[in-house]
Amino acid sequence: MSLPPLVEPAAELTVDEIRRYSRHLIIPDVGVEGQKRLKNARVLCVGAGGLGSPALMYLAAAGVGT
């Protein structure tokens, strides 16, 4: 049984975004469609202490919500 995606894909990626996320785009499980979904995703982090701060940094670097 396949679950529906939680986030719809965003608009097309810009040339700068393609350059920035090129390593993600070549991963078969992510690809362009997955990166567009990450771009459209949102995250709520309560507390940015020792665990939340690096998690937010990695999520931002992956393109979540940008």
C-alpha cells in the first residue's frame, strides 16, 4: 500500500538551485521531484538548543522550505 505524498512539488527549480542541490538531484530516491517537494515543505522546531540547532542547519542545507 502506497501512501500519498504529504507535500506537493513546488515550482520549477532555478538554475542556482539546480547548481546548489546537484548532489541531491542525482540520488535516485530524491531526484528533481523530491527536491521540489523539499522546497515546498515546512518544518517547526521548538527549541534550537544542542540538538535542534544542527538539525535546522542540515534541513536548511537540504533545501527544506527555501
